[in-house]
Amino acid sequence: MAQFFDYIIRFSYSSGLHQHLKGLDPIKCEYIGTNVYAWILCWMLPIAFLFMLNYYFGLFKSPRFSKFWAWILNVLVACLITFFLANMHSDNDLRHNNYCKAIHFNSMDCFLFACTVATYTFIFCFIFSFAMKYISLNHKKIPF
């Protein structure tokens, strides 16, 4: 599974952070640690799905929310949540020196990783929207 994350597009954060996120153990410097990419993916997909489910069939299913601003508000909140989860997790490892000392990364790399996660959350929200809008009664024309 870790090799899959070698092929994703990312916002130029360092290869050191990439190695850490793939599960490089802080003590043995081998890939036996926790794969943070998988952890983030396990949060990102349900958050994107639940926010779009909420928009199309939950609290925002009223016709008065059939506007682009309501949809984008839901998407941005989902992106912010995943951004903070990703930034918090990677930056926490950096602050507590919980990474292999043979690699190097800084807080800007953690920020760029969080931006990458937020971008993928936006993409998944868009995909889920595309699937849900056709069975929605009130939001058939949102987001496009």
C-alpha cells in the first residue's frame, strides 16, 4: 500500500516527510512504522462523503440552500478539517522528534502536506457531489 503513495501528486513537500509519512520507523529507520498516508485517507474519504451527504440529503437539503455558496461552504469546511488533521499529525511528529533522524523536514513541509490533503478532499467532495446530485431532489444543478 505504501508504494501507492509514491505516485500521488503532492505539493512539493520534502522527500524526508514523504518517507516519514510512508511509515519510516523513528528508531530503526525501516518501514515498519505507522503509514500516516493510510491514516489520513481513512479520515479524508469519510469526511468528504459525510459533508456531501449532509449537503444533499441532510441539514442543507432545503431548496433555499440550492446555491453554489452553500455547497462551497460545505466543501471548504471538509477541506479545513482534513487540513488541520494532516497538519496536526505531521507537525506533532516534527515537534516531538518522532521521526528517523536520517531524514530532514520542517514545518513548511507539514503545511504543504496539509495543503495536498485539503486539495484531495476537495477533489473527493467534487466526485461525491457528482454522484449524489442526480438522486437529490433539490440540488440537481449544484455545483454545476
